[in-house]
Amino acid sequence: LGDADSVLVLIAEKAQDEGLAAHSLAVMTLALLIGKQAQLPPAALPAIAGGALLHDIGKLQISPSILRSSERNRHEEALYQSHCQSGYDAARRAGTLSSPVLEAIRHHHERFDGRGFPDRLSGSAIPLTARIVAIANRFDNLVNPLDPRRALSPSEALSVLWTRERAACDQHLLQLFIRGMGVYPPGSIVRLTDGRIAAVVAAASADRPLLPTVMVYAPEVPRQQSIILDLAQTDDLGVERALRLQERSVEELDYLLPRRKISWSHLAERRC
């Protein structure tokens, strides 16, 4: 919070990492975005950041094969769910972390409808930091899943959260998150009004939310020299619609999203 430039550089570097560090940094950035949108006092933001960074610390004690599995048996699922309690216990033993940080670690898998774990809390009984981290965590898991073939674009992930998973979230915080992410978040694949395909590389400004900065798919141009357009600075070009990742060719995705591990640094620059 005191040195935003260093944080953004760290996030950008860790975007190439497929492990826990990259996910934790992404969740931290997104959680702080929610905190900012909710106009929480500055004194509350360090606990949100700390809870987000440490929310999955309990996974260090679980076999990677269980963490990577999408079809766990009952025993494996119980082990997976234990990461909330074990992470909470480890963090509490440190003796230096505040209650909001500990609550985020323990309760980030609770659901607003009471169907989460470990304690099946519901509604406002779920601590605020945990409600914030839960939304950020779920969003990054949809966009950057362990299996890249299941990845959703950021705009698709927002749609899933609102249309299919709204009951699991604090809807007020979810609305703020969607507003903060913008219509076309970084990492979205879009069709421009002239028919070209592009990837959003920087969020639109708040005063022109439909005009982000994009990188155009132009295979005849080396990616290192790719065409970057700030649509807010163009007079006759805009976004026609967002596209699904699964509808695009491998060639397009390799050009536009070569790492597929999306960094939220540009969003943080514009929104935080």
C-alpha cells in the first residue's frame, strides 16, 4: 500500500508463476480493489491485503496431487477443505496477525447462502475480510484455473459470478467488484467495430468505461511489435462485443494471451 509501483512490478513478475505465489498476489490485488470500491477506511486495507496474501497458506500441507485434482473422492475433499483450518492454526501460532487476517484465512470458502466451509456461516456472520477475499479468490480461480483449458475470460468470469454464483457472494460487494473491474477487464478477448480481434491490456478509465486499451491480433506483425490501441484516443473505433476464449483459435490465444496467466497490474493502476 505504501509502495504501489513495487507491488505492481512484483505482481507482473509473478504472473509467469503457476503456483500459490501468483494466485495469492492476484487475490490481494483484486481484494484491495473491492476494498477501495467499498470505500473502506485506509486503516482497514492492510488486513484485507494480509488476509488475501495468506488465505491459502494451509494448502502448503496438502499433497499437490489433491490440490490439482478436479474429481476428489470424499476423503480427498475433506483433506482439501482442511486447508482453511490448518492455515488458520498456523497463522494464529505466529502470534502477530490481526483477527481480520485470521478470519479471512479461516472463512474464505464460506458462502453467503450458508453452504460453504468450514463452519457453514451465512450472510453477515461471515467476517467482512473473508467475504471480500472469497469473491477475489473465486474470480481468479475462474480466470486462472489449474487446467488452462477451463479458463474463462475476465468478462465471462464476471458473468458467471453474477448469473450462476450470486447466491454464494455478498451481492453488494459483488456489485462493487463488477463495477470496479469494468465492462472489459484486462485479459478479455474482444471484437472491435472494424472486425479485428484484440485482447484488452489495460482497463478503461472510469469516465470512458467502454474504451479500454487493446492489443490487436495481427499475425503478420511480430508480437514484440504488436499494435496497441487506446480506444479512448480513437474517434471511430470501439468494442463490438466480448468473446469467449473457447471460441478463439490456438494461434490467436498464443498471440494475444501467450502466458494465459493474467496479471491484474494494469487494472490496479487504473482503479486503485
